[in-house]
Amino acid sequence: MITVAGEALIDLVDEGDGRYRAHPGGGPANVAVGLARLGVPCSLLARISGDALGRQLESHLAGNGVSLRDVVRAAEPTTLALASLDGDGHAAYSFYVNGTADWQWRPGELPDGLPPDVCALHAGSLALALAPGARVLEELLAAERARGRVTISIDPNIRPHLAASRADEVARVERQIGLAHLVKASEEDTGWLYPGDRPEDVARDWQRLGPRIVVITMGERGAYALGPDGTGLWRPARASRIIDTVGAGDAFGAGLLDALWRRGLLGAAGEAALGRLTHAELAELVDWAVLVSGLTCERPGADPPTRDEARRASAAG
């Protein structure tokens, strides 16, 4: 089982002429759905509102096979994200977050240790950035890292207009990355945090903080990955007919975790093998994540592929 911790919100996607379509979203929720569609047992550790939109989120998650065993039912309203698309289908977001359910974590709402069937804990995005809940989730990551039973995965997924100062965000992200075994970020994330630095240099700096694997996605230019032995590699993007990029990074993260899970590289049992991951094996992991992400870009919204869809696309080249 992989547990994903973080927000589940509603994306209101601008369809033009003042019309918006509501899609279940939120980076962590998207990762959980992506994992479930790929056939990976997973749960979402999230605070979900009891309002109508919260019920829509729960229905979406359960309908896609995500376990709701770790969901906390919250009295606060559902978070909203407004997504506008440019001519190339790239999404820009604005958020309604004040007093909403996702960020109000209290220590008593989190488990005192994840269940024994959990091999990995993935977190990131706004849930690790917005007070007061971010500190509570970070303490969960630290406790699980100290226990040494699960693989910790983080996707910072920076939202600059909701971020603190750049210096504060750098300090937060680096502190949290120090708790992780696996980090996936985008070139937009690294470019905002470290203006002028090359993504591959950022990956090396981050790896010195503790992660075994660091992957930086670069949209149409593919992805850069740094393996446990310090060797980096570039993998090309998949040729795709892009409809929009909503959820593309989350699908990449799900694809990467799926590939690691299927190779038995997660959890305490997989830690030694993860440390011995070869250059060729890392390339295969990243290529699968690129494929899953590319397929998501070929249809509107955060709508990741099923395992059968991804296999067919892989076989077709």
C-alpha cells in the first residue's frame, strides 16, 4: 500500500465565455488516483469537507479505487482552484484557500505510525506549504523517516503566489527534502526557487541533503534524473498531442511510484535494492513515468491513464 498525504480540492477549469467546469483535483489526490488506475493499492490521507464538493471528491476517489480509510471528515469548506489554459494547453492556477479543509490538520488527526501494510508515503504541494497543517504533516514525515519502514516521496509543486518569501520557501523545501528518499519536482519549481541554476545542478544539491533519487521534469524537453550512485541521465518526452497539462506532473509522480512499487523498491524491504539501482533501470523507471504523464496531457483535466491504456501505448511505441 502507498499512502498519499495532502489536499483534495476542486479545479474549476476555464472553458471560455465565463464558463467553468468542475473537476476533482489537488496534486496529492491526483497522484492517488493515478496510482489506483495503474493498479497500485493506495490510500489518501486528507481532510475532506462534508459539503457537496467534498462528497463529489470522495465519490471520485472511491470510484477510482483509492482507499478512503485515512480520510478525515472536516467541517471546513472545500478548497477551490481556478485553472486557466493558454493557447498551448498549459495551466495557470489561482486558489481559494482561506479557512478551507485541507490545511487545518491537528496532531490528533494523524496516525501514530502508519499501518504495517504501507510501504511508501508520498506528500507535497500546498499541504506541505500552508499553515497550520504543513508543520503537522512535516512532523509525520519526520517520524516515518525515523521509523525507517516506509519510503518517503516528496513533490514540492511550488505555487509562487501562495508562497512565503523565496528564502523562506527554499528553507522549507530543503528541510522537507532532507526527510525524503525520492524527490520529484518540475523545472518551474527549481527555476522559481533558484533563479538561474540549472535543474541538474539543483538535483545534485538536493541529493546531498539525503534523497536517493531526484527527478526534475521539463515538459516537452523530457526529464532529468539523478540516481543513487550520483549518475544523471536525460530522458526524452513522449510525442503527444497536448490537450492540456492539468495533472501532468502528478501523473508523472504516480508513474514513477508505480514503477518503483512493481520492482519491489519501496519500503524497508526494498531499501537496499533501491540503493543499487543501475543507470539502465533508472532510465526505465523514468520512461514509464514520462509515458503516463504524456498520456494525461492528451485529454482534458487531471485524467491519468489506466494500466491497460499505458501498456497499449507503450507497446505501440
